[in-house]
Amino acid sequence: MFHIAAALILVAAPGPLDAARAQIETLIRKSGADVAVAFRTLDGRSELFVQPDAEFHAASTMKLPVMIELFRQVQIGTLTLDQQLPVVNQFHSIVDGSPYALKVGDDSDADVYKRVGQQMSLRDLCEAMITVSSNFAANLLIEKLGAAAIQRTTDALGAPGMHVLRGVEDDKAFQKGLNNTTTARALLTLLEQTANGRAAGIIDKPSSGAMVAILKRQRFNDRIPSGLPRGIPVAHKTGEITRIQHDAAIVYAPRPYVLVVLVRGLDDAKRGSALIADISRVVYAASQ
């Protein structure tokens, strides 16, 4: 079992964050989960990390770099958000190119499946991918944008710890261990770049603002937002698969910050969500 105390790094604001450190250690230890935490205020003056470079299955947090690459391609004029894309439930394994289809029962949203045989705009697909975490929308966008292009942009933004290899439910790739993975630090970096609109030459401020607006419309709010006082805007992306619960957020508190919490090892997803909410509550209290 990873020794949390040895891996916890604390910088700045020693009083409140020292107390937060002890509380977070206790929460993680009592949960029995493997947890990574990355926190930094947008002014860069306070940060706290637990296992920031440990690799986790990315689950749906990989949809964040997909959105970033979409806006990058729109920004350079390769695509437009109003461009229509045929809705076809057929994708290709990265192992051998063989086709596979998604099952509506395994997805978090059914609406895109109702549009099979029709067309949807890239804008609407992105909205579905982020706000209701549609796997179908994500796969359509990944095949359109290209996983390699998504990864190049992610690396260029300083987040090589996020690895986007493929779309969702590629069973042949899963069986070979070819999965999308991330670190807490990588997600922190991507959200900081998005929040600050300072990724010169990659993503401009209007694009960053548009992406933040989409992230603020996230409909699954039982993790980081649940640990905050009511009314604080949160722009975030969750992720969940078996024994994995994640949340990565820009928290627009009076002193804004980015918080990423990655959890694995809990069979009960509600326990994972509650743990993330508890860590969020501790971080908010220590940072404001």
C-alpha cells in the first residue's frame, strides 16, 4: 500500500494547508482507496499534491483533451463547431482496425443513440460528451479529430501524463492493456491552461472561455461541487468505470483554484464520490 505521508508535497500557506494535509491523509487512510490529489490556486501561490504523477485509468476525464483538440482545430480553421457529422455507431479497434459498436446500456446518455442515421453538429457532440459524458459522442469526435492529434496537443500543453490512445469500449485494446490513462498533475495542467487562457499558439482566450462554459454545464455534481458552499461555480469533468471515480475541476471560489481527485479501489461508486466531496470540502476551507 502506498505510503501517503511520504508522498504528500505541501507548498505555501503552511498553517491552513498543514491542517488540510492531516485531514486528507486521514480521509484517504480510512477509505482504503488509492487516491491522487492535485490542487493549486490560479494565482499559483498555494498548492498541494498527493501522488500527482501516479498513473490511473483516465475513464471519462480523457474527454477533456478531446474537447481541447476540437477547439484547437476550430481555432485554426480546420473545422467549425456547426459542422455536421454523421451519427454512425461503428468504430475501429486500435488493435487491428476491426469494427465495434457501443451499447446504449453501457453509456451515461441515450440521446445520441436516437440520432443514429442522422447528423449532429460538432458543437452538440461536444456538449453531450462533456455535460452528460456521452461515450458515443466522444468516440465520434475522437475518430474525427484523431487520437494522435489529441495527444500532440495534450503534450504541447505540458500534460504528457494524459495518454489518449483510443475511444471508449474498444474491448480488444482493453484486453491488451491499451487504455487511456492520466495523472492528477496532467489534469491539473490542462485545467489551468483552460482557466487562464494562456496557452499561446494553441488555445486562445475566447476558446478557453467557451470550454469553461461547457464544463460549467456538467450535470454530474456529486463530487467536487458537493463539498463546496452552495452557489460557487464549478467547471469540471468527472470520470467513472468499475472501481474508479474521478473529478477534475476549476473552482471559481473567491480565491479560484484547480482541484483534481482520482480514486481507485472502491467497489461502491457512492463511497468514491463521497470521498472526493470530503476532500473538496477540506481543500476549500484551507484555501479561502
